[in-house]
Amino acid sequence: MISSRSVIIAGNWKMNYGPKAASHFAMEIVPKLGQLTRQNPGLLCILCPPAISLSPVREVMDTMPSPRLELGAQNMYFEEKGAFTGEISPIMVRELCTTVILGHSERRMYFGESNELVHKKTLAALTYGLRPIVCIGENEAQHQAGQTEQVIHTQVQGSLAHLPTELAKDVVIAYEPIWAIGTGKAATGKDAGKVASLIRQLYGTMYGDESAVALHILYGGSTTSENCHHFFSHPDIDGALIGGASIKHDFVEIARKANTMV
Ligand code: PGA
């Protein structure tokens, strides 16, 4: 992590915690996370509950507002409004959130999201003033076959090329090797860092050095309070996108560890 970039600790709650349970959990963790972000101007924590639970979590956050403790959605459509049953728009997300996760591997795998669609969503998020966390990463077979670099290249190009240069620096990229998600088999800090460095380099060729230096890159995949320091200590990794551990108190522990390292 370098000092000009914040450390971002984002929790992807996935399809866990409906409105009541989300509110309850938020009441437990928001004061603790708020305390950390108040202490440390370099730390940004983002909670990403399911869409139906955004409002109740927002309400809890509003009762104890803290700088740099923010709310994010897990997905959105790129259109502003209209006949798109079941979808939420960037304008709707913006009412409650600063951030949106896009192109998570589960969206790509189970809901057929392509790089092209992720690109449209990313552009829409940036246009409406949201911070997109765009997820990329290779699957097990690609990892075994030594194709990681190629896959990352294709995904960065396909999901993130041709954005307006002045907006490109606001993108956050989460490197999430699919084989590490929810498996308990995290990547090593060294390997994740190598891919993060590659992503920064690719971004530099697309948008110039200034955008590449400003770009936040997160690691995701079986991150816990036990292993997170391996990632946070790499100069090209600026935090984590956390699944399983984000619906437990371990999320606060991870934020605490990040706090000591910023
Ligand atoms: P995990 O999920 O931390 O449970 O592996 C990460 C993610 O899917 O973002």
C-alpha cells in the first residue's frame, strides 16, 4: 500500500442478511468500524448488503455517521430507469450508496455477465458518480494451465477499456481468483501481489501513469483476519473485498489490522 491511496476494506455480504438481520448486524459493527475510520483518514470501509437491505443498513449508518464508512450495492443495471424488471439503476443506488460491486465472478458465472456488460455498467456507475469495484480473476483450470496473465489481460481490456480518462482513476479493481473464493484456499500475498502489479501496469498502458498510480486494487478470496496482512503488506494491493468473513465480526478484525498498517 502506498500512502497516497486509501486502504479499502469492503464487505460483500452476498445473499445473506435480509432487512431485519442486516439492521441488527449493522448495529453491532457500525460503531466499531466508525471508530476505526474516525481515527484513521487513510482507511475506508464499505458495507455491501443485498439490495433489499441497503435501506435499513443506511438508516443504522445515519444514526452514527462516520467519515469513510460507506455503503455499497452488489450489482446494478446500466440504464437509468424503465422496463427492466428486477433491476436497480445507478440513480437509485446513488440515493443510498457511494459504491457498487460490478462483474463479481458469481454474476459472471451464474447470471452470464460478460466483459461487455460489465463495461457498460462500469461506465454508468462512473457517469452517475458511483465508485465501481470491478471484479476480475481466473478460474481453477485457467490457474492450473498458467493462463492467469492472459485472462487478466482480457478482462481488464474487455471490462475497462475506453472509459473517459478523467473518470478512469475512480475505478477500483478487485483481483479475485475464482479458485480462492469461499474455498478457504487464499492466494499467497506474493502471487496476489504479482497479479496486482500486472493490473496496475496494464492500467497504465490504457490510461497513463497518473491513473495507474491512483488506481486502488483489492485482493479477494478467502481473506480473514489471520491472512490479511500478507495482502496489505504488498505495495500494489490497497485492501480487500471480503465475502465470508464480512458477515462475521472478523470483518472488524480485518479493518483493525488494516488500520495498523496504514
Ligand atoms: P470470500 O469471497 O472472502 O468468501 O472468499 C470473496 C468475494 O467473493 O468477494
